[in-house]
Amino acid sequence: MSVEDEKLVRVFEAGSEIEAISISSMLTGEGIEAAVESIQIPAYGTIAMAFKRIWGYVLVLESDEEKAREIIDALSEEFHEDLEEIAETEDTEDTGDTEEGEE
């Protein structure tokens, strides 16, 4: 099947345009052609988001779907780990606790 005959599939629901562009750029950097599809209605602002809480989708060729999802999942896992570290750091700062050996 040629690239022209391949279907595009949705691999990510983006909450904002910047999120969609960031994910698309990341996939492109990994060698996966990606496109952004907005579900917003021009001239209506964010009215569409009142009905569906997403901005749009990131799409890839069907043959790249599995690899794209793996990359997105890995990024999501790293993001959540970073958030946990930030939360732990903030908790330590809020309580005044310090690591052993620190004064």
C-alpha cells in the first residue's frame, strides 16, 4: 500500500492547539509524519469545547500508529513522573523537611 492510499488515524486527543502542535512536532522529530486536526469552529471561539472538552486530534499514517502511541505513552509517563517529583519537592518545601545530612 502506498502512502497516498493509507488512512490517517487519530492517536492523541489534544486539549489545546499548543499541545497538539507539540505532540505532532515530537512525532515528526522521531521520523513519524503527523498532522493536526482541529475540531474548533472558526469565528465561534471555543464554543465547540463546551460540548467536547478537546481542541482537536493528532493524526498519523495507519502504518505508524503503534510506534506513535508508544512514543506518546512514554512521553506521558515521563510527564507524570516529573509532576510527581515537583509535587514531592513542593511538599518538602511546605513542611520544611530536609534531606538527611542537610542543615
